[in-house]
Amino acid sequence: RLQGDWSSDVCSSDLSTPGVIPVALVLPGLLPDYRTPIILKSAARELGEIRLGTRPGLLTVRARVRDANIVTNPTTPWADSCIEVFGCAGATKRGSYPWGADVIRQVFLLPDSPATIITPTGIQPAPDVTVRTTRDAGGYELEAEIPLTMLGATAADPRVMVNFTVNAVIDPGAMRRRAIAFGESIPNSDTTYYAAVEPQ
């Protein structure tokens, strides 16, 4: 969950890529005193941070993840190193949905591997998602561009709401941990704490 108080104006700026517009993440009913980046923690330990932006038709994601054991598995991407991006149309009613309902979209950003997406027929490649990864001694940095339509946007309504999880191993030999960006509900079946994406 977010470090400190939640905000109705969480600004995710400092994106250096040309043409990227920083975004504000509008969260439900919370205090306007938290700023960028989005910090993801598990048991008070920081797993990573995410910054967001948009360019025409795309959500841009820049992440820094602490991971002492980078392993990916495209067939069960949630079980190993990954950033999960959850999205839904901007007009979606906040609340719980049955797993598999065509309301919540789920994209897996995998270090050093192509992105995947959950569809009604299972895990599929997501060739329209661009992912670039740089590894270092402490984990990895990842940059991605995701079509907004893949997260629920339409030509009639380009708005989306999003949430994120990071799955990583903080220390060598430790258990894998998962951190949720916004709220504590499981984002693959609950949109209650999703943040609305608003370009600045």
C-alpha cells in the first residue's frame, strides 16, 4: 500500500522520456498530501517504486524493483518476478467482481521477457506492450508502454483506473513477497481502491 497518507492528487512525474505527459492518480476520498513516486511495500519493506505517464493512446510505466532472485515464468507470471498492472474503464463502478469477469484487465510486465495478458482463454502474449529491462545488483529497472485500450479505455471514453502489484524477493534466500500499490483488497477482483489516471 502507499507509504504515508493516500492522496487525491498523487502526482507521478519526473518522466524523462520525450513526449510523455506526467499523470495525477486520483484516489477515492483521501488526503492531498502524498507525492511521487508510488512506493510499494510488504511488511514495511520497500519492494519497489513506480512512476506513470501517458503519451497518445499509451500508459507509460517506469519501475525500480528490489529483487534478489529474478525469475520469470510466462505460463504462471504472478508466481515469480513481475509487475502486475490492473486496469478497468474509467466509468467502472468501484467494488468486487467475480474472478474472470470482463471488467478488470490484467497485464503482466516481466523483467527480460515479453509481456503477457489474461484473457477469457487464459494467459496470452501481449505483443502490443513494449517492455525494456535493465538489471543491476539490487534488482531491475523496467520501462513499459501499455495501450490504454488494453486497460479498458475506448474511443468514446479514454479514461482508465489502475492498480499495481510487485512480486519480488527482497533478500537472497528469502521468501517471495507481493505488494499492492493502492489499498489491501485483491486487485484482480476488486476495483475499490483503483486510482483514476488523469494526464496533467
